[in-house]
Amino acid sequence: MNETMVCAVGNVATQPVFRELAAGPSARFRLAVTARYWDREKNAWTDGHTNFFTVWANRQLATNAATSLTVGDPVVVQGRLKVRTETREGQQWTSADIDAVAIGHDLARGTAAFRRTGRPDATAPPAPPRPEPDWETPEETSDPPALARPEPVAAVAAAAP
């Protein structure tokens, strides 16, 4: 199937909304993409028109986007473009959605610290380390066990018949 794949570079315009659906996790947010151009008359960069896209993410991408993105973050979104036109209250409305395949912070405009997510069962805290087993045979002494010390190997060998 021919799909229109796009790569949009912009800023997160709304806080991601996360929902747990029957088909799995889903998240959406608005992405603002503003064109910039060099204005020769002003001899400076100028902001052009801003396009807004609704970005949809599913499954693990939805979970990671909801926990990683905040309003104003510079991001790069890759996905399938879906343009819809509908009539509401007698007016034509056109909306552009991106069904995201990948979302990431734009490292040209800042830094990020990547953390790999584990499998869903790996989110539980790790089990405490088990104590090392006591492999030594207790000696018969009148001392309490905590104070008993093993004899050096040479002394044990000399005492053998």
C-alpha cells in the first residue's frame, strides 16, 4: 500500500494525553511545525506559517512518549500522514494527523539522556541479594558460632593422622 510517510521537526504544543485502550496503550499530542526563512530585507531569520499536527502513538511508543515529552520540547516525528476533511456545523474542517512510527528529541536543539525500557515484568524492583551459603562444617567448640574461626589449611593438614 502506498502511504505518505513524513518527517516533521517541531515543538510539542500540548501535553501528551495517555489512554489505556482495549487494543493497547495510545497517546496523542499536538505538534507545532514553524517554517523559518531568511528575510533579505530585514537581514534576519523570520518565522513563517505554523502548521499543527495531531501526533498519534500506540503501544510502547505511546508509553514512552507520554513519560518523556513535555510542552515545548523540540522533537522529530516520523510517521504516516493522514489528512481528513469533515463538515461541522456547516463549516469545512481539515485536520492533519501523523500516525507516529518514531518520535525523538531534536538533538540539534538540546541534549537528552536515553534510558532503555525493560520488559513489562522487569519494572518490579530487583530481588534483594541472597546471603552467601555457609559451606563450612561447624566445629565443635565451646565458643559461640559467631566467634569460631577456621584453622589455617597447614594446621589442619598437620593434625591429620
